[in-house]
Amino acid sequence: MGPLSLILGLPLAPVRGLITLAELLRRQAERERTDPVTVRRELERLDDAVASGEMSDHDRQRAQQQILGQAQPRQEAR
């Protein structure tokens, strides 16, 4: 990178930093969403809610499907 391109690129540095930060946050959220421990914890919370009467069995089944569907790794289109 030459000195001229460095000087001309400086105004875009905050934008590049923001894009890098957003990508980092997206990857972290993806890891947490597909982490087996997190998925198991969410499913256990559903079981506890049914046991305490806060949630019906039908609602638990719908929530389980949603949690398990989100736990599937997404294919990235690049």
C-alpha cells in the first residue's frame, strides 16, 4: 500500500472497522446459536416451564422446533 492510497483510505478506516466488528459479532452469535450447550440449556428451560405450569406441552413442542431449527448451521452465500 503506497502512501497516497494510505492517505486516501484513511477516511474509510472507521467504516472498515465497523464492518469488521459487525462480522465478528455475527460469527459470535452464530457460534452461540449452534452451540450444543446453549441449545440444551434452552430445551431444559422449556421443560422447566412445562413442569411449573407456565407453558403448555403444545407450546413447548412449537418452541422446541424453533430452537432446533435455529441450531442448524446456515449455509453462507458468498
